Amino acid sequence: MPGSGPDKTASNATAGGGICPNCERKRPEHFCPNCGQNDREYARALRSVGGEFVRETFEVDSRLFRTLKLLLFKPGHLTSEFSRNRRASYMSPVRLYIFASFAFFLVLSLSGSLDTREVTLRVSGDQDLVESQGPTHEGDERDEAFMAELPEEYRRKVQEILGRPDGDPMKETWLSIAMTETPAEMNTIERFFLFGAIDLLRDPSLIGERVVSNLPIAMFFLLPLYALILAVFYIRRKRFFVEHLVFAIHVQTFVFMAYTVSLLLPRTGSIGWIGPVFLLIPYPYLVIALRRYYGDGWVRTVAKSIGVLTLYSLFSGPAFLISVFVTG
């Protein structure tokens, strides 16, 4: 009855295995046919619940191994299974993508493959020079007006850039920027990129840091673009956009895995050549996946793969560039 303690009744019903505590309907199996809730009881020791949570989160079961087997060794076949609506035997494409991208960018950030240490040391030395010598650039009235319109923080950063030796590429780049419009003449977007440029010219090591921090988000939001390009090249196949999107997710997941292995392998010694090989594997993988999933001949598939990658590079390049500026 409603007033007799529903939680206790539900718990007892769960133990008996006959009534679903969520909708209070008969549950003949482990899952309720009415609401879908399983028969697991979470009102128990934290250690037991924590272990089950980890197992559910990472899905380390037969589905993972079946998924990896198709993804790694049968390019395009996993997407074909999705298109046939055979999903229960495999991991979700999005979950697999998230795990692979997390592993890749974690290894990338820890490996220091972008190698910003040397740049950071050089910039630090330049800053010491600035502190000891002060600004050396004598600007005209326009330069002074430009500086006057900058916030105090960015005015100090520009003075550090101008205090570098003549011929320094960062200083020369700034001088070319300062010859354009003043901050007051710029719109909001132009000022946004101006301040970002000042940060990067003052400390080029920020480029690597911002790429690593923003690239995962940029890559994720570029997946629909990848799918759209595939839809254009294979418009006659009359596949739904979501099918192209899942194909793009699977291919990008493989790319993350291959690059992660490349980062983990040593660069020197007798096996030093293996790492670069893993950087080249994604292209033949893409060709085979396109051939298997879309069904074109090899010549057409190779031609379309080049077109897909070319268009994707043209559109994604500006997105990667913007990702360097979006973090202040």
C-alpha cells in the first residue's frame, strides 16, 4: 500500500526477483520489460557498488573485445554492423571515441611531443633581457596611440616583445601587426585575435599548450564536418547522415589509437622505425574502410579518399588555428 513504506517493499520485491521496484510491475528476467530497469540493488556496501560502477563505465567485457577486433582488423566492418542495426554486441561508437581520444591526448600531454620546453627557456631568457634593458623600440605617434589603447596588462606584454633584439621573428611579426588598425578601430573579433596574438608572440610555448588543451574539443566538433564531406562524396549511396557520422567516429577512433601507440614507442634503437609507421597506417586504413563500407572500386575509393582528406584539411585547418586563440 502507498503508506506502508514503498522503499522497503521495493527492496524486498527486488530480492524476490518478481516485481520491478521502479514501476512495480512484474519482471520475469533481469531487465523489466516495461521500464527497462535492471535487477541490481545499489543500497549496499560502497566497495561493491564502486566495483560495479567501474565495470559498467569501462565495459570491459566481451563487447569490448568484439568491437576492437572489428575496428582494428576489419576496417569499415564495424560501421556496417551499425548500419545493419546490430548494435547490442558492440560498444557505443561515441563511448569508444571518448575513451580513445582521452587516452591519446593524455599520452600526448605527458609525452611533451610538441616540445615547448626549449621555447619556454628561450622566452624566459628574453624576458630577463627585457627586465634588464627595458624597451628599445622608439615608435612614432601611431605606435604610441596603439599602445595607449591597449589594457595595461597587454601594454606590458607588448613592451616585452619590443624589448627583444632586432631581427627577432616575434618582434618583427608584432611590428607588422602594429602597422594595421589601432585597437579602437578594430571590432570585437579583431581585438580578440589581437590579444591572442600578443600572448602567443610574448610566449610561443603557449601554442603547444593551447593545442593540447583545445584540440580534443575541436576534433569532436569537427566530426559532423567529416561526416558531411563523406555524405557529399557518397551522395549516391543514399545513406543517412548518422551512418556517415558513425563511420567518421570509427575512423577517427582508429587514428587516435594508432597515434597513441606511436607516442608510446621509443624513437631510438632497433625499433625506432616502428613509431613513424603507426603515423602512416591511418591512410591505408581509411582507404580500406571506405572500400568495404561504401562499396566503390579501388581506383574510385583512392580518388575519393584524397578528396575527402583534402576538403577536411581545408576546413579543419582554420578550426585548429582558432583553437590556439580561444584560451586566454
